[in-house]
Amino acid sequence: MKLRTTLLSAVAIMAALPAFAGETIKIGNIVASSGFLKSVGESALTAFDIAVKEINDAGGVNGKPIELIRFDSGSDPRQASVGARKLIQDDDVLAILGPFSSGEARVALNDADRFKVLMIPTAASAPGLTDDSKYGWRLTEDESKQFGRLLAALTASDIPHETAEIVYVSDEVVANSAGTQLYPALMKEAGIEVGEPIPVQFKSFDVSAQVATIMKKNPDVVAVAGLPQSASKVIKELRRQGYEGRVIGSQIFADPNIVELFGPEGEGTLVVAGFWPGRTDAASTFNTEFLSQLEDKGIHKLGAHHTDAQAYDGVYLLKQLMEQTGVTGDEDKLDEERAELAAAMEGVSFNGIVGDNICFVGHDAELPGYVIEVTGGEWTKFAEAPADKCD
């Protein structure tokens, strides 16, 4: 009996151990499941997992299952860098999906280039982020192009838009960049008279003074640059003080949940997003499964954010590259296969739920854009723009 118990214990221990080297295709996954980005970052984990399960259920990649090795950055750029080094040096991953944000990616991409490992950030959309990176590629459309598409739709409409004010969250990396550089330049280019950008802080409980400054000018449009919670605070204060014009924003707060988060005060808000669930049957199927799994986890969402769709597509993009290069996952071929994966990104064309025949200019994907209007308490399509063509 004692011998049998010992053997059973040994079997249990072995079952709990990770797969032996070469039995799986190991992919690193830097996520933001804690910290200030948790509200927008944690749902992407489910999107990654759906794609991996689908692929593994269908036989994996080159006969082996994908194994995601996850590292939570805590929304901290320094920890994103730590995670990249751990995944590359200790876990021997072939490539990395993530980190989530532009601030994290700006640091972690240095590690990708240093160790020559392909890295595909999840939601990093700051303009020019990958310009100097050899191993960083984005399945993301940058803020500049998407906000330009919103302005084109706005100027083509009969919505008053001659004057505008900008308010931005100064301690959010992308919001700061958008509010101080991107928004002013693109709005002036569109012929909109715009005032000096007004900063607010994420941790500020009172934005009434900044909003009062805007109300004195009473512009046709107020452009808000901030994550959903921050944007909600500004928009609700605008409406409380009686602002009746349009509120607009880029991808930063383009989350279907803003319909509930903003409440009645969000009526008429225009944002631009990189995913429309009705685009194809595959996109709709993903959206339905995604929401179902989140509900089972107790996470409330009204629809997949474009960053969730990009997370899902990122796994399938890697699958395509790995099949193309014949990846084995064997440790003795690690450096060779890492190099082959990175090289395979040159000239790649990819079909996903965010778009068809996706190509890359530089290291950035060319993706479609959807201008969304919150109207009647619904997330509705106001306009759309096709992906730009690659040369």
C-alpha cells in the first residue's frame, strides 16, 4: 500500500509539471491584468485564450499545441521590460504577444530588439512607436490615422464643427500624446479652430475648473483624450455644466462599455474603433463567444474592444508565421526559429477578424476604421473607412 501511494504521488507530481522541452510551441504573453490598465487590459486575456484553444483543438501548429506563458506587467512599463527578459531568457519563448499599452511597449520593444525576438504589442497605438524597432510589429492602427478618419467623417457631416477645445489626461501616455500633439495638428489641418489643450489628471476627483474654462468658450466640439473612466468623468462634468455640443475621441476610449459608463451624458459621442463585430461571420462568432466566456468569469462587457480582436488575431498571425516557417519548438533550434519568425513578417499578408488581406507599412498594419456614434443608448456605426493600401 505504501509503495502504491508513493507511485500515485509521483504520478500526480509529474502531471502537474509543465510539458517537456519541445512538446509545445511556447509563446510569451505580457498582459495588463492588474494596475491602472486592468479595466481595458484584462479582457484581452480571454481573447488570447479563445484563439489558442481553437488552434490547439484543431491540431495545434505543426503537430504541437501552443503554450502561452503569461506575465502580468501590472500596467508598469518597467515590469513589461522585466517580463520580456524573463520570457526570452528564462522561458525560451519563440515570440511575444504584448505588452498591452504604448507606454509599456516603448520600453519592452528595446528588449525585443536586443534579444532579436518578434514582439507584437496588443493595443499600443502611439504614432511612430515601431519606427526604430526591427523586431516590433503592430497589428494595430495608430491614433493619428484613426482620428483623422473621424475628423473626415465629422467634416463631411452637417454636425457643427468650426470651433473645438481639447481636454486630455496628462498622466496617461497615449492620452497625453494625443491631446498635446495629435489632436491639435489634425484638427487644424481639418480647418477646425482649436484652443490650447487643457490637461487633467487621472487621479483628480474634480475637473470642474477645467470644464468651466471650456464652457466660457462654448466650442462646437470638445475632443477628449483619455481612457474610458477618465473620459467619463470629463464628459459627465461637461454635461453637468450644460455643454450641448459634440464630444469626440480617438481609439483611446473606443470601448462598447462606454454606452453604459457614460450614461445619458454620452449621447452623441463620436469615437473611432478598429473592430466592427458585424464585419464578417467570423468576427460575429468571436464576439459572441468572447462575451459568453467573459460572462462566465463575471466580467461585464457589451462587446469586444478592438484591442480584444487584435489580441485574438495576433495569435492567428503567429500561427500563420509558424506554419510558414515550419517551427518545431525544439530548444536546440530556438535562435534559428526566432530569427525565421521575425523574418517572415516581411511582406506578410493576413486575414483576420479585424480585416482581410492585412498588410504592413513599415512595421504597422494597415487596418480599417469605424466611426462610432453613441445614439439611443446604442453603439452604432456612423461611418467607416477601408484600410489603406500598402505599396
